[in-house]
Amino acid sequence: MVFAQHENIILIGMPGAGKSTLGVLLAKAIGYDFIDTDLLIQRLAGMTLVDYLHNHGYQALRQLEAEVIQGLNSASSVIATGGSAVYSDEAMYHLKASGYVVYLQCVLDVLDGRIASMSDRGIAAPSGQTLADVQAERIPLYEHFADLTVEVSHQDSEQALASILQQLPL
């Protein structure tokens, strides 16, 4: 896939991979807008992801996330998705139709170090699932939807940004 001017760049990956942080940096670097779907969900729900998850459950959060993503109509934006966006084929195909999907790949030990508690992070997963379980379940989905995979595990944000910029077909 060749990247076209005005297309969106969509970041997918596990919680803690750096989608929001790198999304802001990438948007600044290329002069795009930045959209964080987790923040859109929170605004629509009128509560944090953690509160929504505790009040309505992980399946309701995934459904709301899919609805928010399917409602996006943007161009020339970097879009940081929630880690569970890939559970909705409809949402992901909507995103893919508007841009280029970049999977920020990050190894489990790094994610573990960045995420103190899954329940405090608002991760849309069944109770009892470990971060390793969530990652094992999601990796095939991330790989399926990605146009580009960038390994960011052992890079600081500036190094990861440089890796993304180097590999994006801009």
C-alpha cells in the first residue's frame, strides 16, 4: 500500500505500546491533526474508561469503541486507537478505508513495566485475563489489520518516532 497525501495514519497496538504519546509526536512532525479515540470515548460516555469498564463491562466498552471509530470522518490526522479496536472488523475496515494502519509492536516485558495494573488502565478484557493473555489474543488481529509494523519495544519516544517516520511511505 502506498501512502497518499491527506490520508490518516492509524496507530494500533497493545496498551502501553505508546500509541497516544507517539501519535502526538508524529502528528506534530508531519503537520497532521491528532485524534485519540480513548478520549473521544470518555467524552461521549461522560466518564473515564476505567469507570465505564467497571460500570458496563468490557464488551460494552468494546462496542462503544467500535461505534466511536465508525463515526470518525477525518483526513490528514494521526489516530491513536484503543488497544481493543481490532476486535471490530467494521471499525477497522472503516479506519483502513481512510488511511494507513501502523502496528506499534512492543514486547510483553516492556508492556508489563509500563502498565502497573490492568484494572487501573481501563483495558477492555475479561476479568482474570493477564496482560500476556490479552497480548496473545490480540497479536494476530494487529498483524492482520496492519499495513506496517514498527517494533518500538526498546526505544525512547524520539527513537520510536524516527523509526515510524523512516518506515512510513511518505
